[in-house]
Amino acid sequence: MIDPVARATALAAGGRALLGIAGAPGSGKTTLAAHVAAAVPGAVHVPMDGFHLADVALDRLGRRDRKGAPDTFDAAGYLALLRRLRTGESGPVYAPMFERDLEQPLAGAIAVPPDARLVVTEGNYLLLPDEPWPAVAAELTEVWFCDLREELRLRRLVDRHVRFGKAPGAAEEWVRRVDGPNAERVAATRDRADLVVPSAVLETLRP
């Protein structure tokens, strides 16, 4: 069976590495990223979700009703951060995070110290073929793909939407109307990954 921690530790053995974890919404990306970051010495977890556009920007653009689609992220800003992290700086680099209770990004919430050996970042779209995502993938040492079985992925995704405030019916509708098309686009990128992490491994991790 694949040992994600052993593989990530080996990646970081030669200097700073950037590990990307991709997958459809609800596939266990954050769980896997947090697991690896906690287990590998000198690792920091920097989610792509910090680059969600704020609701005020989505309202202005008319995109709030499909929040989570590729064009509802500041992808260029995310790419710029990855380039800073890849190059390395003499002091800490600060990254944003996404606050689930507020459903809003928070600037400067994550500090990446200069001696961090591994940066673990995760997001749905790391392997998309459309610009600027190929440039994002080029900054990453490896990209893994979370291949959680579909029934469990959908159940976890609905549960997550309910946990953060949606009524069950509204959560199911959002998963069908918004998350569904996004998941189809992401699934098509599976074969571009350096490693596919199977459901058998993902299901051993605590969500």
C-alpha cells in the first residue's frame, strides 16, 4: 500500500519541496495534506482555498452562485505565492487561509518559515490544462490525486455543506449544481498526477 508520509519525507530530503494534492471536492485533499504536514518534520500546510475570492468580489463579478469554480479563485495570486515559496526567502512568507465558519479568506494567516523543508498545498484544480494552472503545476515538485470512492465523496461533501450552515436539501442541490460540474473537470485530470492515492489509503485517515 502507498505510504504518503514516507514518499513526502523522501521528497523533502533534498531541500525545499512543494507537494500539491489535487482531487474533486470532498475527496479528502485537506485531510491528506494535514496528515502529511503533521507527520513530516519541517512541513507546512498551505491550502489553495486561501485564494478564494471574497464574497464581495464574487458579488461584483456575478459569480457567487457558483463559488468554488475555477474562476472564483485568485489563481494568479496563488501562482505568485508558489513562486515565492519555491525560490525561498530570508524571512517568513505569509499565506492566506480560508476560514470555513466565515466562508471567507483571511490574509496573512499562515507563516512559512525559511527553514521549512516541505510545503504541502492542496486544491481542486492543480492539474487543469487551462491557463494559469499548468504554470501552477510546474512550480510543484509532485502532484498527487485523491481518488476517494464516489459514494463516500458525495456523502462527505453534503455533510460538510450542512456542517457549515446549509440546509440538507440546499446542500444536496449545491453538490449537484455547483460541485458536480467542478468534480467532472477535476476527474478528467487524474492521469496527469505523479501519484494517485487510492480510496483504501484515504479511508484510513480521519476526516
